[in-house]
Amino acid sequence: MAVARVFCTIVLSLTCACASQAQEVPVPQLTPGSERKPASVSSNPVQPAPPQTVALTVAKGSPLQVALDREIQVKKVGQPVHGRIVEPVYAFDHIVVPVGSEIVGEVTEIEIVSGGKRTLAALNADFTPVRKVEIGFKELVLADGRRFPLHTSVTPGSGQVIEFVTAANEKEKKNFVKDKASGKTQEAKQQAHQEWDNAMKQLKTPGKIRRLERYGEAQLPVHRQYIPAGTVYFAELDDPLEFGTEVMTAPMASAIGSALPDGSVVHARLVTPLSSATAHKGQDVEAVLSQPLMDGDRLILPQGSRLKGTVKQAQPARRMKKNGQLRIAFSELVPPDGIQQKVVTTLEGVQAGKNANVKLDSEGGAEATTSKSRYLGTAVSLGLAMMAASSGQDHDGDAGGHSGAAGGLGGFKLVGMVVGAVARSRAFGTTMGAYGAAASIYTHFMARGHEVEFPKNTAMQIGIGTRAATTTPPDKEKAPHSVPSESAVLIDSGGYLK
């Protein structure tokens, strides 16, 4: 028993000594910055993301809208031509080629007129028929003196004097609501008109006297061929143009693709060439934004964003001067990030040839119109025919000379007038006068009408808005013929129901 007591005393003493030593061991201290991080956080310091840059490049295939700034008398292949840029060229959100920049080119090809075409022209007293002339542009000169060598291809269908046509006045539209959006749309159309007028002022376009001189010369049997100042060409780049890079800030990146402001109008170029003669309902149509859409200082849509849509109506021209009609609508917007969104659009303005007489209705549909000068031309032809038929003599007298000259002028212009005056025959004059009157009536009132032609790269102004879905009213949810909840009413930027 004593032995056991001694053993317990020894064990207890040893236990107390060990506990005392354990309390004297120092607690380790963590050095600053060496605290254990959560498992989800890397121990390496976070590096800021490098700034994102955007290349300011005018891509291959992009068109330059060029207008000749002086009249050209067509002489030979290789003769120089000079023009000006009449629409700014953007890369992303920067103007890289401003309006007024010089562009130099040359005549690359002059058509050889076939014998058949010459014969038909000669029958109409024209011994120098118009030849097709092709032009190429080879150098771009900016206002700061920089020069860029070019290789271009002129778009088929260009090479004509054009004008800017806008849709009918907003006040003429059905269900018109005078609000901020429609006011912005009208303001954008007026601004586009002003920009086009300013671009044309830099050209040496002919005045009324010069135009009358050229018209009179064109009536002669032998005459020179001119390309008037103001003739517009779309020169597509065969090689890209580089203008450096731009740093895209975080606010700029976050603004792209945000909600479209009310009353937005974008500048676009048609990628798909269209004609009322060949287009059909449902045909796919595509356009590309030629200028960025800004909301103040915020970039909403950069240049290069795409619009996709379809042909809604296509009516080819018909006999009895029934002109063609064409209506298109874009329904999808594709920014550079590729995220599509549904939109509704109206065609607010378009560039078209002056001779095409295109007009836009209040909903953006395009229709060719016939010039009112046809009434004057037909009246002149009928007057000459009546003058030739009413002459009282059919022999070598003054009346016969006047009859032949008047009738010949109605039938074969100057050549007919000279031959008629020499022949001094009322029969000849009456025949020629009747021929001229019949040809005028057929051409102006019975022949096929004009087609609506929108070549590739046609410049357009497009009103654009987003789809607005409507909810079904509670009191109609149980109605047997209620509208499904997923249906949507399409409202354009001006507030019109589609």
C-alpha cells in the first residue's frame, strides 16, 4: 500500500512539471502580410487588365463616295479626273476621311459603240451616241497633306448625278403624334439635307446657262460627250486603309449596345442591290452603318454595325407608264459584338439619281415618278405635226418649206428639219410630224414606266427603334379571343404602329 502511494506521488509530480514547462513555450506571431488568404483568393497580386485597343481601319470593300468637282470632256483613256469626298468615312467612331478630301483618278475605259447602236442613233439624228465611260481612282489626299495610294473598283450603277430624297413630311403621316422622338427624326432629316447641300457647294456644278448650252449641243447630230460636275461614283477599296488605333475606355465599351435613344436615325449603306424589276417579297436585304450612332458623347452603335431585313413589297414597272414600287424593312440589328436585337425601322431618306425621279411616301416606301415635262414634250410634238399638216401648199412655195421643216423637226430633230426645208414638201413634213407625235405619245404615255433602282452602296437614312412588347390587360385575359401574351406591337422611332 505504501509502495502504491509513493508511485502515485511520483507520477503526479512529473505531470505538474510538464504542465509548467508547456505554459512557458512562446506563442508564434504572424508577420505582417503573411496572413493566410481565403482559398478562393490567389496569393499573387491582381494585375490590372491591359487597355483594349480598336484598329482604325477602313476595310477592304468599303466605298468612298466621290463626286467630280469639274466637268470632263471625254477624250481618251488615261485622261485625269479629279473629285472630292462628299460623305465622311468613319472607322469605328472616328472620322478618318472628312468631306472635301481630294481624290485623283483617270479614265480607265471608253466603250466601243456597236454598229447596231450607231444605226439606231443615226435614225434619231444622233451620229455620236453616248459611250459608256469607266473611271478608276488611284490616290486620296487629306487636308493635312497625307497621301494614300488607292486601288478601287467603281460600283455598277454609280456614275450619275444624284440628289437626297426624304420621306413625306411628318405632319402628313397617319396617327402622327408630335413628340420628342418625331421631332428628333425631323431634325435628323434636315441635318442630312444640309450636309448634302454643303458637300455639293464644294463642286463647280454648272449653272443654268451652261446646262442650256450643253442641252443645245446635245441636240446636234454631231456633238462632244461630257461628264458633268457633280457626277457621283462609289469607289470600293481593293485594299484596306490604316489610320492607327484607338484606346477603348471602360465607359465607351459599356455604352455600346445600350438602349437606342428615342427618334434615332442612322446613316447606312445598302449592301444588297435592289431593283423593283427583279426584287421579290421576302427577299433578304442587308445594310451596314456608315456612321456611328451617338447619344451625346456616348457611342451607342459603332460604324460597321449591320441591319438585316426583307423586301416587303416589290412591284415592277408596267406598260402605260405604270412605275415600279419598292418597300423594304429592317428587323434585326447586329453590332460588332454579334449580339442581335430586334428593331423596327422606316426609310427616312435615300440618295437617288436625279433622272430616276424617286419619291418616298410617308411610311418610307419608294416609288418612281414620271417627270411632268412629258406633257410639254408631247404638246410640242403635236403642235409641230399640226403645223405641218395645216400648211396650204404642196409645191415649191414657202408653205411647203415651212411644212417640211416643222414636220422634220418633230420627227428627226435638226436633220429632219434641214431635209424638210430642202425638200419643201408638205407630204414629207406631215409624215415626219405624225411620226414624231406618235413616238412622243408612245414614249411618254404608253411605254413601260420607270423602275426603282437602288444600286449597291446606296446611302440611306433609316429611322430605328426597338420592339416594345405589350402585356394583356387583366380584364381581357379570360376573353375567348384575347391576344396571346407573347404578341408584340411594333412601334417605330416616331411612335407609329406598324
